[in-house]
Amino acid sequence: MDRSKPQPHHVVIVGGGFGGLYAAKAFKNAPVQVTLIDKRNFHLFQPLLYQVATGTVSPADISSPLRGILSRNSNVKVLLDEVTDVDPQNNRVILQDGSLSYDSLIVATGVSHHYFGNDQWQGVAPGLKTIEDALEMRARIFSAFEAAEKETDPLRRQAWMTFVIVGGGPTGVELAGAIAELAYHVLTDDFRTIDTTQAQIILVEGMDRVLPPYDHRLSAHAATALEGLGVTVRTGAMVTHIDQDKVTLKTGDGLQEIPSQTVLWAAGVKASVLGQVLADRTGASLDRVGRVKVQPDLSLPNYDNIFVIGDLANFDHQGDGALPGVAPVAMQEGQYVARLLGKRLKNQPVHPFHYQDYGSLAVIGKNAAVVDLGYIKLTGILAWFVWVFAHIFYLIEFDNKLIVMFQWGWNYFTSSRGARLITGEVQRSRNNIGPRRSTDNPIMATKF
């Protein structure tokens, strides 16, 4: 090795989600060396996780190996590891197994579930952020029908067939619609003791409407479409307690207990632990959910070589508030930072980041969706086709696009769900026939 030759600028990217991956891909022809670090060896298309949870697609259909995606980017190295700390004074990240120096650092580690101070609910009301979450949720949903099939007590049987989804954002709306389609169309001929059309799907939202960030007319259409599918929409209701067999809601001054063995969480997120690490090490400010407040160029104050992008970043320099934590924001931020660093190396001026909003989409069920493109708002089957096209387009690998397109087409015409497997360790007690979370068991809002 010629040690007299200057080493290329080293960019370390932490996180292989939308932000980190799109940054790494954008560096393809740049005169830099890139190291992408993730504790998983795959990129996950999170907007379709709810379809894994409801048996529409399999995990591999919406996941792609990071090394495979970046195999043609000769200047990108992928490390399977986890960053536990950052040393900004010495330009190093601390890994579980050693450390690594950087010239520029991009942190894109995202968010996790937020139970608003009630973390004890996590065991009985799983969220939906990872493949493991989706598989656990899938097992709980289908185990509930299996338990109802064996239950002889009518009240307990109905509790097994009552599904409560907490949170009326895009994830909650999509989950509620998908479970309704399962109960009222897909599973109707599969059981002999129970009538799955007697299932209750209850969507709980604390604000006065579902899809709160959307236009009021689209929110109203979504609520009507959900009710048409058989979903009970409860707005202005707050969850005050979750037990193994019931949910307590507060509406106005009254409390109501809903017997339910299956509660699914789609309300609220909190930043990954690296947000607090960066705050401790750099003095950066955090918002109330732990996201890092960034500069107009996505860097940290006093550290122009450290960037935070994606769901972990609070970018409040455009519009009335922070940009939403959705995939297109992370994609554009990743690409922007790659361009910024390329221009810096050429001593070219760099403009602040500006997000180009192409619209918001949420699917409700078959032939039912809402789309807000700003200049036009769509509902019904036309919105559904736009939703389908957008999600196929943004899937990372070509084979995934083909598989998901074929699966959706088959499901559309046959109303079948081929990935209805109950996996993981299952507790076979009378009180709980759902999956047990185990660390030994390996494996959206959608806005475009």
C-alpha cells in the first residue's frame, strides 16, 4: 500500500433504513469511502409491514439484503454491527466489537414504539416496527381465531374475536382495514365452530378524526370506508389501561372496558437511543420524543461533519413544524447529504435541505384508499391504484416488485392470504394463546 497517497474521505452511515440506504446508494460515483453499519443484514420496506402482520405477504417479500443492494457500489462496505456510542472529539463511533473512525458521520437509526410512559403495555399490545414485531402480530391475530374456535364460553369467544387497534394514523387505519378483510372475507369458510364475520375490529384514536394529518375530507372518507368494511371507529377516545383480556377507554368523563384478547399498538413513536447519545456527546437538542434537532443542512450545531436524517431527525426549518417521519423524507434527506458532501469536497456552495412533498397515501382495503397530492385529492379505487403503483415503485429490488405484484394480483382475484403462518413460541394456556416474545426467536403512514 502506498501510504503517501491520501486516503479518500471516509463516510460512516449508521442505519440501513430508507435514509441510510439512499445515502449509501447516492455515493456510488463519489470520491469517498463509505461504511454502512446496521445490526440487521437487510433493508426492510416498513410501509408494508402491516401486510406481513395480516398474512398478505411474507417477510422476505419486503426485505432485501444490504450487501446485495449495494454490491455494485464498490466504494461501499457493509458491516453487521451495532453502534453503542459516538466520540465526536476524535471522530470515532464505538461498536459492540471495536470502534471505527470517520471523516463524516450520518446517523439514521430511526424510531421505535412509544407507549407514553406505559411501557408495561408492550407485552400485551405489540407495535409494528420490525420483522419480529410483524411476525408476533401475525401470530396473535391468527392465534386469536384458533382460540375462539376452541372456546365454549360465548363471552370469552367474543373476546378472542375482538381486535382493538390503538392509533388512527395510517398504520392503524391500514391494520384495521386488513384485519376486517380477513375476518369478513378471507377466513369465512375456514372455521367450523365460529363465524368470523362476528369479529369486532375497533380502531381507537384520541383525536377527533382518523388520519389527523390529512385533509378533513379525506379523513372523513377514510372513516366512512372503514365503517363500510365493518370496523368500529372510536375517535376522541383515550386508552387508560390495557390488561391481558381487556382495554379501558376514556371518552369524555366516562370509562368503558372492552373485553379483548388482541390489542395492537399503532400510536406514537420515540427516537432510537442514539438520539440521546448524540445529545450527551455533542450538546444537540432533542424534541419531546427524543428526535435530534438539526441545522438547515441536516448537520448538528458545532459539528458540521455529523448529520442526522430520517425519523431520528427533527427538521423544523420548512413549514410550520417538523417534517413527518415517513419514508420519502428519509430518502430525500439521505440523497441530499450525499450531494452535500460531494460538493464540499469540491469546495462548491451548498443550499439548505428542502423537502419536495409529492403527497400522502393511506390504504383502507380492497379498492379503497385516500391520496392527497396537494393539487388533487383522490379516494376509492383510483386512489387505491395510485397507492399500489407507488409502493411497487419504491420497493428496492426488482424480484421483490414482481413477487409482491403477483401476490397482490392473486389476492385481489381470489381473496386469499397465503402467509397465514403462526410462528414463534406460543403459550397454550386458556388465558393466553398468543405468541411469547423471545430474543431466541430469529427471524405508515405512507407518504410519497
